[in-house]
Amino acid sequence: MARRGRSTTIGKFAKLAQARQASEIRVLGELLRREQREAPTTVTTVDTISPDD
């Protein structure tokens, strides 16, 4: 019976690719949380100019 899963050469590459992707997602999540904490929570309003002015 053929070997399957991570014991194969292709499986080892897949494991590395999956670990790299998970690491990137983790880093992006931490960056997003940091930016959300540092960002001001106030909402600014934009004045609109009506054509009647």
C-alpha cells in the first residue's frame, strides 16, 4: 500500500506551506488588533454642500 499523508515528500511540502499560511494569518490578526486599539473611536461627519447655497 502506498504511503499517504505527511510521510510523503509532497506531504512535507504541504505541511510547511500550511504552517507558513497559519503564521501569516496569525501575524495579520495581531497587526489588525493593534491597529484597532490605536485607532481613535470617534466618527467624523462630513458637511455636504447643497446646490441652494
